Amino acid sequence: MRSLSLKLTLAFLLVGVIGIALVTVVVRLQTQKEFDQFVLDKYQTDLVEELRDYYQNNGNWDDIQAILVRTPDNRHAGSNWAPVTLLDAERIVIYGGIRHQTGEEVPKRVGDQSVPIEIDGETVGWVIFENFREVNPNLPESPESVFLRNMNRAILYGALGAVVLALLLAALLGRTIARPVQELTEATQIIAQGDLGHQVPVRTQDEIGRLAESFNQMSADLAESVQQRRQMTADIAHDLRTPLSVIMGYTESLSDGKFKGSPDIYRIMHKETQHLNRLIDDLRTLSLADAGELPLTRRLVAPHELLGRIAEAHQVQTQQKNISLTVEAAEDLPLINVDPDRMVQVLGNLVNNAFRFTPEGGEIELTAVSTPLAANEPAPTRILFRVTDNGPGIAPEDLPHIFNRFYKGDSSRQHSSESGLGLAIARSIVEAHGGQIEAASNPGKGTMFTITLPITS
């Protein structure tokens, strides 16, 4: 049995049938018991009242058989003896029915199970009731018996109808549960065959629906990841080919004697070699970060010292481009436990980007502040580094993708010597420190990068 739908249908049906059977049996037995008791109690009450009236009217028990020769199911069936024994006041059998003989003295232990017949507070006789069906099982049916039989038949028909309904509901529920599971199974087979990004319909909002949503997200992420990997491979090949082509062109020309060696040629070849080496280092850094093996030499560092190193390293650029570079960071800010060289690499990359896109006479601000993680925390728990410029900003459609590898959304960067890995490396290094990096930009007014790092407790 390999069909989940069939298994679920049979499971639901089995549970339904067992429940219906138990209810049917319990209801039938209880109805039979209570109805029999009701009929018997009514018969006993009526008979005792008739016997009391008979004795009160006659003063003795003579010819009492005229009253007793009937049954609780057939009140005047002359061919049947009543399932009772009548005793006089001295416990002598007056009417013995089936179990006792007339004139027999009944022991007190048996008489104690009898019902007294009293007149004006005086006991004039006793009645012992017996199971009339055991005494004579062939009694004709009474209206009460017909009613009880019809009731049992109605219970049986109701149980059969409930079983049929349970079967229909079980089939419906089994299909409802099994169908999305089958679709997920088929979707995994489709993905296994290479059709990445395949989606399944989300039919419900329960656990299976959430499973389908998670599968769709996983499938989409997998397709995007493969696409990014292919694009990254193509970008790497392109970025490696550019400096190699330059180097190969000059080396071939030098070896063929077309060019003579000169400082300018050697400088160009050296520059392309540096670019090639930088690209290889960037790729290695990203691969280590992806594997969680990026080496970090942590130590306690003051935030203002990191920003001071950045400002000092870019003094020449500020003069050459006539750009104002300011640092705002209090010296009493809490220390952070980071790899200072890696963090200088991140901040330096952000500042280099700011220099590249900030026009002459512009401003770049480096700030560091402390802030609590939540409003109800009494002490600061994070340090926020911000690199702000007043350049042209980043287009809204490019902003969500700037940390992607090899992404060059701005047309001015399409033909630059940058590899497009700088911000991806910056994010990897920050996340390796347990922090976050994000960007906000107002086109035409500038961009602000914010790095959030935890404070060492």
C-alpha cells in the first residue's frame, strides 16, 4: 500500500467505524436496558395496585388467578402465566406461577426480595417478581416490543449512514492532505532533473501550506543562487581576462620586438598585475567567508582609533580632490572586540567608494556612536559606524543589490577597474564579526553606509 491518500482514507474510515460501532452498541444496550426496566416497573406498579384493590374489595385472595394470569408484555394473554409469585401474610404461596407451588412456604431470605402489599399499614401479602422473558421466552410481541425493535433498527440504519458519511469524508480529507504532498514530491523530482525554481500551488494556510511556501522559497533561492553562481563565474572570467589580455598583449609585443621595453610599459603591466592579484585576493577572502573560515585576529579597539586610521590614510586624496573628510567619534566610546585590520579594510573600502563618487569640493563624514539594542536597555550595547557623502547617491532600483558580488548597477562603474567585490567583502567581514551593514541613499543628495557592531561586555 504505497498511496498516502488510500492510507489516510482507511485510517479515517477505521477511526470513524470504530467510534460509530461503540456508540451504536452502547446506545442499543442502554436503550434496551432502560426500556425493559421502564416496562417492568410500570407492570409491577400496576399489578401491586390491582392486588391491593382486589384484597381490599374481597377481604381474601380467593380466585386471585383471574388477575395474575397475564404478562407485562401482554396484559390479558390467557395462555401465559404471569412471572410472579404471590404470598399471603404468613409467606405461604397463594399463586406460584412457574418457580413455586401453591401452598409452599417461602423462606424469609427469598421473601425479603419481594414487594409488600399493604392496606392501612397492614401487610396482607407479598409479590415476588421474576424475569418474564426467562420464564417464557415465547411471549407474543407487545406494542412496547415493536417500538423497541423499531428503535434498534433506526439505530442500525443511522450507524450504516454514519459509516458511509465517514467513508466520504475520509476520502475527501485523505485527498486534501495527500494532494499537496504528491505535488511536493513531483516538484522535488522536477528540481532534481534540473528545472530549478519550480513552484507548487499553495492551497491552504495550515502546516502543509506553510511547507509549500517554504518549498517555493527554497526553490526560488536555489534558482537565484545557481544563476548568481553562473553570473559570478562569467564575471570572474571577464575580470580575469581583462588584465591578462593587457599583460599578454604587451609581453607578446615585447617578445616579437614590436615594442621596446620602457618604464611606461612596465608600469602598465605592473598595474594590471596588481589588479589581477587584488582580484584573486578578493575571491579568496569571499571563499573563506562563505566557508566560515575567515581568519580574524581580534583585540579590543577604541572606535575613534579606527576612524583616525582611515582619515590619516586618505589625507592625500582629500587634498587632491579637494574633498572635506571629517571624523566625529568620542574618545570615551566603549571598546569593541574586532580584527582592526579587517575593519580598516571595510571602512577603507566604503571611504574609497565615497571618494570615487563625491564631486570636487564635496564632504565625507566618518562618525561613531553608541546605542542600546532596545529602548528599554539602560546601557549601550552597539557601536554604529557611519560613512556619509554628498555625492550623486544610488538609484533606488540598485540599492537592494549593491552588496551582491560583481554588481555594477551604476553606468559609471560598468567600465571601471573595480571588480564589484568590495561591498560583498565588506558585508562578509562585518557579518563575521557578528554585525550588520546597510546602506541608505537619497539620489542627488548622497549616500550613508551604517555598520553595526556589538560592544564587548
